[in-house]
Amino acid sequence: MIFKIAAIGILVSVLNQVLSRSGREEQATMVTLAGLVVVLMMVVQEISALFTLVQDLFGL
């Protein structure tokens, strides 16, 4: 999971730099926001799985 997030971060930063240097700042911002949304969705899914595990563990 940590490696997936790191890979997405590296990919987004490279794309951001390439787009910024080519004069497409708006698209670079959109790429950054899309990367942030993808990572947040991954984290939310893992937190949801953790809460489900805790509920099953305690029989709630």
C-alpha cells in the first residue's frame, strides 16, 4: 500500500513537472488533484476495511 502511494506520488510529480514546463499549468493542477483523489480513495477503502474488521472482531 505504501509503495502504491509512493509510486502514484512519483508519477504525479513527474507529470506535474512536465506539464508545468510545457506551459500547461491548469492541466498540471488537474493531474495533481486527480492523484490526490486516487490516493484518498485508496486510504478510505483501507480505513473502511479496518472498521469492518474491528466490527467483526468485537461482534458489533
